[in-house]
Amino acid sequence: MASTPKRPSVTGNLRKNRLYITIAGKLSKKDLDKLYTDIRFYVVDLNAGFDVINDLSGCSLAALNGIPTFKKITNHLIDNEVGKVVRVIDERKIIFRQILNVAAKMQGYKATYVNSLEEAEQELFNAQKQDGLRFCFLDQPVAYIIDGKEGRGEISDISVSGCAIKHESLEPIIDQLISFSTTFQKHENLLEVFETGAKVVWVERNKFAVNFQKVEDGLKEQLAERLVYESKCDFN
């Protein structure tokens, strides 16, 4: 006798202020649509800054026609001020490669990947409180100045407190102070140019990260609003 296919499930933990999403088997467009409805139902009872554990370790394949619904889910979480998102994955399964391929083409929040539910819980237990959600961007240019010399690159991920940069030239060193600038497309009501001092906190091959220095609350709020807007833009 064939077993009944497992359907996605959503639960909320009010004490932990956490949303749990579990997906097993093949994820269809119909499953994703129902998942979107269930997530909206549970998010209502959670407070801003809630965390998400998304268990995909039992999922084998996702329908590509469900990508727009997946984007709606991420946008809804962003609109409701999600905190940290942790995904439990099995790197041997096709779904893992699908997620990475979609993430490479889509702007949105930055998720952390682990291999078990235990690791996910530990990740959230150990996580320091973030100063705003971290977003992954595509093709967003950055200019930075080190000791009077200008370097250029692209944003890898960004929050209101710092940024990781894929650089094309002029590599800094840890603890170095730089001038940071990024210009967004023109918008009537949103921040277009963000400029600030920044301190380099780590350096890797062709990539480094900075913490922004002394950003006033008003400017931080404008940047947060712009980041949310950019994260919800359409992708190709």
C-alpha cells in the first residue's frame, strides 16, 4: 500500500517567537500556494524580529513554476520584519542546487544553511541580535576610498549596520577605515545615495566586509526602507 505523500507544514512557537516550516517529498506549486496561506496565518501572532527555521532536508524536488510564490513568501516575511532565517538542507539532493540557483538570481534576505534541526536551533541560540535583516543584492555597485585611492565593487549582502563587498580592485586590510558609497536607482520617495565611513572587519579572496560607522538613526531608517524596497524588486 502506497504511503500518503507528506505535505508542507507550518507551526509557530510564541515563546521563542519563531516560525517552523517543514517540507518533505516533492514540492508542487499547489503546495507552495497553501504554504503561503499558512505562513501568513501564523506570522500574525509573532512579534517583529521573529526567526524562521525552514526544514528542507526531507524535500527532494521543487516545482520551478512555484518560484513567484516563493518570492511572495520571502516578501511577506520581510514585510513583517523577520529576523534570522535558517534553512536545514541535505546537500546531496537536487533541491539544494535548485535553492542556490534561485538565490543567485533573486534579491532578498540572506539565509543561513545548516545540516540538521539541532544545528538550526543551536545557530539561533548562539546568534547575536542583528541590527536589521541582512539582504543579498544583485549588481548593486559600490565605491570606496582607502587612503585617497578609489576602489570599486558590488554588494554581496548588506544590512543597516554593515556590508560585504565583492571587489574588483584595491583590497583593504582588517581594521582599516574607509569611505563607503552606493547609489541606487532614482526614486521619488526613497534614499538614492548612501555614504558613510566604515571599518573593515574581515577580508577574503576578492571579498571583504565592513561595519558602518556612526550612522544617524534617521539615515539608518531611510537605508532600511530602501533595502526592503530593493529586496522585493523583480528578478530575471
